[in-house]
Amino acid sequence: MGLFVVQFLTGLSGAASLFLVASGLTLIFGVTRIVNFAHGSFYMLGAYLALSLIEALPVPRGTWGGAPFWAAMAAAALGVGLIGVLVETIVLKPIYKAPELFQLLATFGVILVVQDAALWTWGAEDRLGPRAPGLRGSIEVMGQRMPVYDLLLIAVCPVVLAGLLLLFRTTRWGILVRAATADRQMVAALGVDQRWLFTSVFFLGSCLAGLGGALQLPKGGADLAMDFGIVADMFVVTVIGGMGSIVGAFLAALLIGELRAFGVLFFPESTLILTFLIMAVVLVLRPQGLLGRAEPADAPGHDAEPVRPADRTWRIAVSVLLAALLALPMIADPFVLVLAIDVLVMALFAASLHAIMGPGGMVSFGHAAFFGGGAYAAALAVVHLGAPMTAALPAGVVGAALLAAVIGFFCVRLRGVYFAMLTLAFAQIAWSIVFQWTEVTGGDDGLLGIWPAAWAADRTRYYYLTLALVTAGIAFLRFAVFTPFGRGLRAGRDSPVRAEAIGIDVARRQWAAFVLAGAVAGLAGGLYVFAKGSVFPDEMAIPRSFDGLMMVLLGGVNTLSGPWVGAGVFTSLQDWLSRMPFWRLTLGCSIIALVILFPQGIAGFVRQRAHRHRDRGS
Amino acid sequence: MTRRRTALALALGTTLGLAIAGANPSAAADPVRIGDINSYTRMAAFTEPYRMGMELALAEINEAGGAGGRMLELVSRDDAGEPGEAVKIAEEMITRDRVALLSGGFFSNVGLALASLAEQRGVLYLAGEPLADSLVWEDGNRHTFRLRPSTWMQAAMLAREAAASGARRWATIAPNYAYGKDAVAAFKAVLSELQPEVEFVAEQWPALFKIDAGAEVQALAAARPDAIYNVTFGTDMAKFAREGEDRGLFEDRLVLGLLGGEPEYIEPLGEDAPIDWLVTGYPWSKIDTAAHAAFRDAYIEKFDDHPRAGSLVGYNVIKAIGALLEKTGGDTATDGMIEAMEDLTFETPVGPVTFRAIDHQSTMGAYVGYTALEEGRPTMRDWYYADGADYLPDDEAVRARRPAE
């Protein structure tokens, strides 16, 4: 009995950091509609800042000996709040008018910058957090020991929740925040200065993340992996609670904290999958989370102008590019071919993601499931069935399509960020199956020795094979957009209600598009395996999904050429920059610069310039 | 600060030409290029010491006139911890930089991906840090050698001590991925063979770097084991140690920590480091053999920092390549290098090490002892050097696990 009580209390204390971080995230999302992936970086900065302050502040003698510790915690939270304001002002403010979710890309840039800035400032070694003065040791609870500090953490959650609720009920600022969460346009129409409101919300949200990072110090410490470590968890909590709902985040943090504590007790191997399983179940049952509001069915705001077939100039440009790619083996050294294969594969992957993001209006955070799924299907066919490459590549396509059919079935009923998060959850579940099913998939030691058939083993030949398949894949996706199927898909994106009214089954069409995109991603995955000779679960993991998002957004989500332009720029930039020290800093800054310079993406910018030029000329 | 600046200076050039022109007229031949790939950004705390160790060995060899009449040159790149990225970089090193061989790798998956590529492209790959047993066994190949004592070897070192302890009821806690699984499986196999009556009463599998330490500790305590075999590391180990301390898990129990005595793992814990854990590691300040003292002094002199386990591995990787080139007379044809590498014995700060012909694993060992705090600094006491050669399965078992060539 004592064991269960203590395990329950341990779960509560585990929920504290989760709640603090998630409440800040949900607050920021509720008001600004920004999905802030850099929120985990604020959490990490909170830990490091508090640690540095604790080390720097002198410790007075006597009863006030603990004061600097707590002062450092508070100061770190405020400091992170200020950093949040800085990020909001410099990076996000210029791009609030950009298409929805474009700000994602900027927050990816911020993550990279903070990563290297923290490495530069605090060094690579993990730092252990100091224990809290006066709260060392443990007390006895029903025959089991419970660390005293855990009791403080248990108390923090409800106190912060109460404070936030009080703030929202009683202050004018709080009322504005609630109003903006409910209806942003209306608040703007009533003459509220949104810029100021956004900045202040960013301040509070970042403060909470910083406080979360600082408060976990006595339980752990500060290290450079904290940001990625919390990113998935904080989104899970926010989404389960319902985006924008503080009380929801509170309930979700408790739910996750408790299920984890007891999961460890009864299913020790469930640690990888449990959180995402819970999220998937909650979202399938309640598509807007526990306390979230459903997104309006006919959300206005997709202001994309209709895609058009390429004009003459563009066709000539693409023909020249293709000719150059065909001639590449004759003019470039072998490594350029290796790099070109990488770029082509990523271009196909990005194009497949774009097929659902652009014309479909479905932003997926889990598209790597199909890239990796195709890669694994192809690799498994080779390793377990002895399939030749000519059979393994189609197996990759079919495998990814099947996976997409299953995942898509559950996801297409959801909208917006909830859709994105459910794809992320399923991708993580798929990842953990591959990761843990060692007998079949090799676990994280992967599958090795999967090389092209003899006729394609030569690098130049494999390059031509890749070029042919990638070109065909991209051309096919492009063609699909202009078919009645593609037009119906776009109609469903722009106005689901009207599309339904003229007889389009929007959900079914979106499902079909999802499967199609999955199949093409699977082809990219298959090509990738044979180029690398091996495959590991990393290819299904979150960073791979994020790579795809970055490429699509960088190129421009509202253009058909965006994904491959973005893939080319991103992959080459990364290859070039990763030769330098602190290359993540440079890459992050480059991404932020590109975001601010080209809010429609690079291809979008080129198209806009071209149209302006043409309009002026005529 | 010095370390960071050194790292920067090193990285700025990417290519390290440390050859001292004119030091030795016989070294007029082209330098031998070594392609080093490592996770310099993802695991900086572990790979920076490795890089510094390499640099020291490289300087020593080149100042002495090179190896086999040729200077050594290092081409160093960051793989960001991604196998696909590592393969791409390796392709570039092979085709563009024309490296004579590949070395490095920190994560096992990167090592395995590089091994697979090395076999396909016919290039020698000397894995430094990757621990996976499968690298030289199930997935072993002709072109791949590995220096560091593998998961199996280090687990076997602890298992032998564990068998002598008399503890019956064992609980294990290991990160939920291949390294953790291998480490537990190897430990169980060796311990059960030596002590058939042991029982394993609990297994905990926290997600790597996401341990819910309080809950895990509670779950282990509930099983009432006599002894605990711990494979967690880094921040997981720090959290586990602290929660275990607070909740009294370690009282009157033998605790084992795989790699727990390596400075990379234990020194960041400072005064909070768990004491009296039986660990494998590297008590750098206490090994006073002439060879090790010379290495340690030179390292401290050069970097104003003390060596870590990674430094030793990096240093030995370059020394192994130096010895290899001495044996081939500077010839870098891959087949010749593979033949020379098999049964190659060379001197290291921890004693002579041999690359076994049977599975291409080196016999480099590790230090086994108990963790201790001395003047507030974590170190090891009652340690001894466990020679890797003594902790490998017999040849028949190895042949059963390694594909025939």
C-alpha cells in the first residue's frame, strides 16, 4: 500500500516540470497561434541560468543562507522571460503575417542558435544541480521514503495554476489574454494593441518554461540535451489538455505524470511508447484534447492563391536544371553525386510532405513515419526475404502506403495542430515498434548491408536511377494537383463545408491524399536505404519529420516547386555549414534570416517577384 | 576555456596538417590521411577528450618522424550523431579527401553504418568508441576493427566480481536501447554461468536521458534485491544516484555501475558521486606506470586538462594506426593493412594491446574497482586493470556469433 501511495506522490512531483513548461506553451499558442518549438530551449536556458546564478551569488550566514538559491530561481525565470521577449521581437514579430505555421520554421532556427550558444557559454559537460537548501533528505511516508523536495514540487503545480487563473480572472491584462485566446480578430477589432499583448504573453510563457527548468535542478541538472528531451513531452501535455487551455494542461500533466510512474512499476519496458500511446488514445476519442475547443469547421485564413501550371519561363528554368542534373556525372567529382543523391531523395520526401501540407492543408509532424516506413519495408524485404532491389523498392512504396492508410484513417478526422500532433504520436509509436522489435528490425542497431543490385551499384548508375524515380515522383505529385482529385482536395482545404455541399467527401479524399503522400515518401525512404547501405530507427524519428517541415516551409508551402527548392537549399546549406565549428549557430541564423527575408518561402518569393515583374511589364 | 579554444582552433582548419616540415627528410612521401568521423556536437563532453587524445598521439608520431616513413594527417568531421550523415561524410572522405582509412564513431549505430560502408567500398575502418557487440560479432566484417573494450567485455568484468560477491537476488536498470539491452544480456549470461543459482528479480528500462528516477528507484526497491546492476549513464545516472540516495535504495546493497568509473560519467557528479559502487572505469590520477604517467603528463602539459576515458581511446586509435603503418612500411593498400592489422600488437599507456585476428576486436581492457571520493573529487579505489583478452568468450562462441568470411 505504502508503495502505491509513494508512487502516486512521485507521479505528482514528476508532473510539476511538465505542467510549468506546458502551461507556458499553451498560453503562447492560445494567444498568438504560434507552435513554439523553441519552448524547450527556454526550459534548458532556465536550468543553466539558475545554475550560474546560484554559483555566482554569495551565500549569507545564518537563517538567510537559502535566500540566494531561491532568488536565483526567480531571477532565472525572469531572465528567460526577457530572452523570450527578445526572440519574439526580433524573430517572430516580422513574420506574424506570414502563412499559418510558417513561424514554426523560425522557432526551429532559434533551437539551433540556442543549442550552440549554450554550448559556447556553459561548455559540453553535464552540470549536476545543487540540492535545495533546507529541503535535503527525505521523510517517511507509510514506511517508504519520499524526498522532501518532491513535496515542494507537488505543491508548485496547484499554486502556479491558481496564480494564473487569478491573473486571468482579475486583471485587465488577463481578460485581454482570454479574449484573444477566444477570438483574436475580435480583440483586434476592438482596438487592443496586439503587439504589446503578444510580447507580454511571450514573456509570461517563457518565464514559466524557465521556472520549470530551474525548479528541476535539485532533481537533476542542466545539460545540452534538455531542450529536445522535453519538446515531445511538452507538446503531448499541451495537446492532451487542449491547446490554449491552462486547466487542461494541468490535468494532462497529472495524467501523464501518474501513468508514467505506474507504467514504470507494471510495464518497465513501456517507457518509450507510453506517453505517445496516451496521446493517440486521447486524440482519437477527443479530437481537440480534454478541454480544448474545436477549431472552427470553416476556418478562414488559408489565403493561398490558387496554384497554376508553370509558365514558360519556369518551364525553361526547370528544363535547364534537369539538363544540368543529367550532365552532372560528366562534370562533377564522385562526391557531388553522393550529395546530389541525398538532395534528390530529400526533395522527393519534401514533395510528398508538401502534397498533404499544401494542396491538402494538413500539416504533419510525423511524416518521417512513411520515409522510415518505406526504408524499413524495403530493407526488411532484402534482409528477411532476400528480395532484389527491383522488388524491394516497390515493397517500400507499398509498406509506407499501408502504414499511411492506417495512420491516416485516424488522423484525417482531426484539424490543424491536433492533426499534426496525432501524426506525431503515431510516428513515435511506429518508431518505438521498430526500435524495440529487435528480432525483426534489429532495434536501434538497425539493418545493415543493403546495397543496390549489381547493375546499379555503380555510383553514376544509382544516381541516374534516383534522378529518374525522383523526377517521376515529383512530376506525378504535381500532375495530381491539377486532376479533379487534386482540385477537390484543394476545395476541401479552402472550404470544407462548401466542398461537402457540392458532393466531395472531404475526409475520404484527404485520406487518399495521405496514403498517396505516404507512398511517395516510402519511395524516397527506399532510395535512401540503398544509397546508405543501412537503415536505423533515426529515419523515423522526430528530427527527420522536422527536416521535412523545414524544407517545405523554407521553399514555400504555397508553391508547387517549394519543396524541392527548399530541400536543395536546406541540404546543401547543412552540408556546407557542418564543416565549420558552431555550425548549428550559423545554420539557425541562416534559417531565421531566410524566414524574415522570404516569408512566403524561397520559391514563393521568386514567384512573387516574377509576377510583379510581369504585371509591371504588361 | 583552453579546451574550447583548442577545439575551435582544431575545427577551424578541419584538416589538421600537423606534419612538421623538414623534421625528418625520409618523410618526404605524401602524408597518410586518416578520416575521423565523430559526434562532436551531439556528444561534445565525450568526443572532445577523444579528439584531444588523437591530437596528442598525432603530434608525438609526427615529431618522431612519422610512421613507416610517412607523416600522419587527420581529416576530422562532425556526424551530428546521425548514421546517414556519417555515411555521407565517409563517402566524401573516400572520394574527395582520399583518406587511407576511416576511424572514429561514438554511437553504435554510426559505427555500424560506417562498418557496412567500409565493407562495401573496400576501406579499412577502425572504430574507436562504439561499444556494440554486434560490430565485431553478428555484423562484423573483414574491413572493420574495434579498439574499445566492448559491452560484453565490460559487463563480463563486472559479472566476475558480482559472482564473487555472493549476492543472489539481482535487479537491473538499463537504458531502453541496444546498448542497455546488450549490457544486461551479457551480464546475465556471464553471471548465470558462474553462479547458476542467482535470480533476476526486477528489470527496469528507462528511456535514454528521460529517466523518471523517483519512480524507477521505487520500483527497484519494491523488488527487494540484494544487489543492483546499473547501466544508466550521463544525466540518467546522476538522477538515479540522487534519487536512490534520497530514498535509501543503496543502503546495504551492492551496486554495480557499468562504465560508472569513467571520468566522463562520474566527475560531473562532484561531491554527489555515489561511493562504493563497483564499476568499470579509468582512474587516471592513480595509474602510475611509466607508460601511463608519461601519457598523462604530456596530456596535461599540452591541454592544461586531465585525460578522460575518451582521451585514452583517441590516443590509442592513432597509436594503433601508427603501429599499423610501421608494420606495412607506410603502404596503405587496404588488403595489406587488414592483414597487418590482424594480430597487430602495439604499446599503449595501459599496456600492450592486440587486435585479434578472429574477430578484429582489440584486447584493450578497462579498470575495475570501487567508486570513492577523495578531497571532494570522485575517483576509484581498490582498482585493478582487467586485460580485455581475459574477458572474451572462447573462440568457438565467437565463431558462432560472427559470420564466416
